[in-house]
Amino acid sequence: MTTLPIETGQKERRRPPSLGDMIVRHLVYSVGKDQAHAVTRDWCVALSLAIRDRMVDGWMTTTRRIYKSGQKRVYYLSMEFMIGRLLEDALSNMELTEEARAFFDERGLDLGEVLTSEPDPALGNGGLGRLAACFMDSMATVGVAGIGYGIRYEHGIFRQSFQDGWQLEEPEDWLVGGNAWEFERTEVVHPVNFGGYVSSDANGKPVWNPSERIMAAAFDTPIAGWKGQHVNTLRLWSARPAEVLNLSQFNQGDFVAAARQQIVAESITKVLYPGDHTPEGRELRLKQEVFFTSASLQDIVHRFLLNHENLEKLGDHVAIQLNDTHPAIAVPELVRLLEDVHGMDFRKAFDVARACLHYTNHTLLPEALERWPLELFERCLPRHMQIIRAIDDIATAEVLAAGKGIDPNVVRAIDPHYGGFVRMGNLAFIGSSHVNGVSALHTELMKKTVFKDLHTVYPDRILNQTNGITPRRWLLECNPRLSGLITETIGDGWVADLEQLKALEPYAEDAAFRERFRRVKADNKERLSVYVQEQLGVKLDPTALFDIQIKRIHEYKRQLLNILETMALYNAMKANPNGEWQPRVKIFAGKAAPSYTLAKLIIKLINDVADKINNDSALGDMLKVVFLPNYNVSSAEIIIPAADLSEQISTAGFEASGTGNMKFALNGALTIGTLDGANVEILEHVGEDNIYIFGMEAEEVAQLQSGGYQPWVRVGETPRLQDVVTQISSGFFSHGDTERFAGIVDNVLAHDYFLVAPDFDSYWSTQRWIDKDFRDQNVWQRKAVLNTANMGWFSADRTIRGYAKDIWNALP
Ligand code: 26Q
């Protein structure tokens, strides 16, 4: 932790130092550089430390206020926090941006460069992790007493690059060079145990004798809300060995054995698991889940006991939100802490745990629902296994008491089939007082599909909380031009009350305003074009329609549909070079899980198609395709403000919500999308004239997927698609290599589980309709303004108030 050098003069001590003074002092005394020798990154660290100092006062007052008022505490447990760079966010929320800019201007330095020299902590895979980060910002803004708990991964998600168009994964190193934001809490350390066996004491009470112990060490990052009034904490756990060094082994010369413990322990928080659909490295992943969940629960219980006699009323004062099933071990672990450590009887312990816990589901994909083999669970967590069995007995009794004719075996957490599994979704559901989906459609589908039986038994448990995004990062900071125009037009109240954007609606009819709105977009497209040129050496025409799909690469998200349509468009342009084509730039970005072969092949296909099209000089600037490497929060902040068109084209019923869709529409992009996830609600808010909806609906999808669909027949009936598939097979996009994309061709013709072929024609014609609308910028900008004006409801502040009211009972 950093302290400022103490000034001796009395006067000096009373006057609070200016931000500039604080930056310079940190540069000298914390970074150890003088101004003449400081490099950009040194300035970044000095500025971060100065801002962090400013946050600390608010942090302590917030903590004292919450402590005094007894305000209900909310704990958000998440395996992922995709926080992105923190400095710009902190400056902006603390309203210190202009002061910092002036300081650097005076020295001939550029604040923007200082900000981008901060590494981007990418401690997540995608939407779920970014949602957790948006929630941290909104909890602090709304005034919820929230603590985020997660893992301080040494390496976040891999850095993506391309080699000959193929994805390469390299380790990412965000902690090299230190992390200016965090405070290591050396006094906060909790043991987490694994393995061993369970015996019983003299009274017949179970006693767990674990065989392995790993320590969880706390690192705190302050999170200031808008205007810095309320400052919450993100506490991330780092693994440490229980014994620092085996000195006797070391002294006997066995250095490797002596260090072994440390390596094994630290491996727990080494890397984020990049797979967001395939289960890999199973045992380590399970241990990560247990590690951070147990440490967080011990911390919560410890804090509660600082000012309560016992734990009986825990549920009145504490709400714990489980971000998907990754922390679902919280159910038996909290019961274990209450029963084994704090002497509560089992039934009471379960009731107290259930009163505290709430579970958010983020996926209906069967392969993404966590299931752990009983053998593994039993070996790592023998005591938890006993508790889960006892919880299952409660569930069985409740199923029977409900009298709805449901078989208890489909509800219980333990699935005895195929050698036995623990179904984490069932466990989380049984052990929670609320279970929520993340969009209206997703929540309805939860009730009808994965949780149908549980919903029948517990009909009041499932509720919806449609996702949202923080307008601070996703409009105010990433799009200064647009936020400037908005503030000039309607004032700055929208930053903390996004529904005020509605006041922009009349301006959609104002030609002068539309022109200013268009110029903002044009400037942002210039900025993105510069970035693309730097990254890929491809020159873009900023007046072309920027059509953007950025998200994890997954079959259900259908990047394949997009690139197949791009190829068909290319063919059509080639066939009619003098046609009145709307120039387009197709922009892709996103990472594929390293073990997801087909997703990686789709990346290669997009890169090969880009190569072919971008080098076809006959086409000029009519069509360009780019795949930007290493998509992350920082690149999203450049890409999203520059979009004309946002691609949200998942197979209906598969995208739980989406949040990228909200970021684009808020920044004035129009959406081409299916009736999936939150697209449905975006349609309701922006109106059907201002969004391009195409394709099958979730019910039709389910019906087609349930049998009888013959993709090869469908492709044959879709000539543009048939041509493209034939071209791919013939090596047209792969320098004559007819084998390279066989996996994709086979997928489209023989399987097509995500129904690219049936949606192709409707996607194509919607795109042509978009071409036409874009040509009339009066029409287009009107729709664009109406998107921004009507997206206020999608603020994460609204979402957080919803959770606080309906789930946590913690409205500030
Ligand atoms: C599970 C087991 C083993 C290894 C990895 C995982 C794993 C990791 C990450 C499973 C799922 C995830 C991430 C899921 C995710 O990001 N879901 C997205 O959540 C968003 C926020 O609610 C939604 O908007 C998206 O629709 C949803 O796909």
C-alpha cells in the first residue's frame, strides 16, 4: 500500500494536495522516477495511484455508513469479472478527467496515451464476465452495499493472434509491471480444504479430515460509482500454499520437492479456463470453483459475526448472488460452515443458506450445464457429498409434498445414471430462494425446458431480470463525441438516469440534429478505420456501411451465417459489377475456445474470405472483410461507437440475453437480429420500424431441431447458399485446397444444428433491405437516433434496482 510522504510545514498539511501534486509525488515516491525520465506507463501508474488515493476516503466513508446503518449486504460471486481498464472509468466516475487532461497537456503529454498504456484485465470469457463488471459499476452508482468476489487469475483469457489466418493463443500477462489498483490484505487469509475422509466425533457428528489445504489470500480493488459518492469493493482471491516452504526438504537438498507445494497450490489461480462450452481440465476447474466460493463464504460469515451474536439471522442481512452454477458449491459449503464449524443443526443450516442464496442462469445449452462426475466430487469433497445427499432428501420431501406427480429423481442434484453426476444447476436451484433468467424469453424457456420439473415443484422461484449495461463505460467514456452531443442537447442527467435519453426522441425529426448525429458516427468510423489500418494494414472507406459482429465464436451465434452471406454478396457483386451496390465493410472479432475445432475453422474461413475479397481489385471499395484480433473490452470501446449495423443473429432460443446488442443500439447502431434473448425486448423498446428482425422464432427452431430436418435438401432449395457451399468445397476461398473447409461444408450439409440454411434467404433479403435504407441517410439517421433515445431501459442501473427489489430485498 502506498502512503504519501508526510509534509512537515503546518500549512502544507492542511491544504489538500491538488491532483497534479499527487501524481507527481506518486511518480517520485511510488514509481521511483523523475519527470524527465518517466515513460508513459510510469505516468499511468502515478495517475492511477493518485486517483486511488482520492477514492479511498469515499471508500472508508461508504464502509462506515454501511456498517452503521446495517444496510443489507449483497455479495456477487462470479468466476469471471471482465473489468477492462480501470483508469478511465475511475477518472470519469470521480469527475477528474479534465483536471488530469490539463495536467498532461501542460507537460506536452497525451492523456489518451496514458490511459491506453494500462493493461486490460480480461478475467473472463465473455458476456457473463462483462455483466459482472457492469453490475459492479451499477451497484456502486445505485448505492447497493455490494462486494464482488472472484479469482485473481494470474493469466486472464489468452491473447489471440492469427498465423496464416488460424487462431493462435498466447498467454496474457496483465500483472507484469504490477497492479496499481489493488490492495493486498495480508491479514485476510482463509483455508480451503480438499480430499481426505469423513469420520465422526464422540457425539456422532461428522468430522472432515481433509488431505490438502490451500490458502486464499485477498486482494481488494475499490469500485467507485458515478460521482464517487459510493465506493464498493471487488475482492479477488489468490492461492497460496499452506506451508510457505518445506524447510527440511530444502535443507536436505531436495529443492524441487520443497517447492512442489507452492507450485501445486498456486496453479489454482494461474489461469482462467477459456472454454465456454467444452469441459476441460476438470479437476482443476472444480478446485477453482470450490476455492473462491469457500473463501468468499468464510469471509462473509466472518464479517457477519463481527457484529452479530450468531448466524441465525444471516439471511436477513446478507444476499449472495451466484453468477451461474460456477459458485453453486456454495449451497453445501455454506451448510457445512453453519453446521460443522458453527454448530447449527443441519435443517436450520439449510434453511439459513437457502435464505441467503440466489442463482442466475445464463444458458440453456445442455452441454454448458455443469455436471461433475460423482467419483471426482467424492474424492475432492467427501463432506460436501454427504451434505448434498441430505439436501437431496429435503428436495425429495418437497417434491412429494408438492403433489404434482413429479419424479424426485429428475429434481435431485445427484443424477445416478452413467456412473453418477452432480447436476450443479439442480443443486443451485434447490438451494436458492430465487432463480433468475437474464431476458424475458430466456426466463420463459427456462420454465419450459431445463427447469421444467423444478419449476413445477417450486412455481414461485423463477423470475426474470433482463440484463443491462453500464452507460458510464458504454456511452459516456467509449463515445465522447456522442455523449457530448447528447449532453449538449438534453443535459447530463442521463448518465445516472439513462431513461432521460427519451428526451432525444423529438430530435429524430430535426434535420440539423440528425446531421450532427451522423457526423459523430462518421468521426467514430474514421477512428476505427485508423485502428483497422494499424492492426491489419487494410484501408477502409469510412463512408461504407460498417456491419459488425463481435462476440465469442460459437456455432449458435452463427458467424457462419454472416460469412456465407458475405460470400454470396461478393458473388452477386462480381456477377453485376455495375449494379447499384451499397459499399459495405464486414467487421468480425472474437475468440474461439482453444479446444473448439469448428469455431477455429470458422475464424480461418473468415480470414481466407477476407483475403480473397480484399485483394480483388475489380471490386474496389465495394466490399471489405476484416477480422480484428484479440477482441477485448478495450477494442470493443473503439469498435462499438463506429457501427452502423449490429449483427445479433443467433439461432432463436439459444442466446440467453446478449449484452453487445444493447451496447450497439445505445450507440446508435441499428440491429439485424433474430427474435432471441434481449433482442426481443430491444424490439419492444425501439419499435419495429427501427430494427431489422429476420428468421425463425424459438418455437419453430425447436420443432425443426426435434426431427425431420434435412439440411442438404434445404441448401439445394437456397441457390445463393448452394453456390457458396459449392465454391468452398471446390477450394475457391482456399487456393484450391478442397479439404481445408470440409468440416464446415459437412456441418452445413449434413448437420446444420443451428439452422443456417433455413434462415439464409430471410437474412439475405433483410440485408438488401438494409442496403436500401442506408442509402437514404435521412431514413437511416432517424432510426439511429430513435435507437439511442429508446435504449435507456437497458441500463444496468435498472437491472440492479430490479435485483435489489425483487431478489435481494436490499433497495438502498
Ligand atoms: C463451464 C464449465 C467449465 C468450463 C467453463 C464453463 C463456462 C465458462 C463460461 C461456461 C459458461 C461461461 C460463460 C457463459 C456466458 O458468458 N454466457 C452469456 O452470459 C451473458 C450474460 O448474461 C448473456 O448475455 C449471454 O447471452 C450468455 O451467452
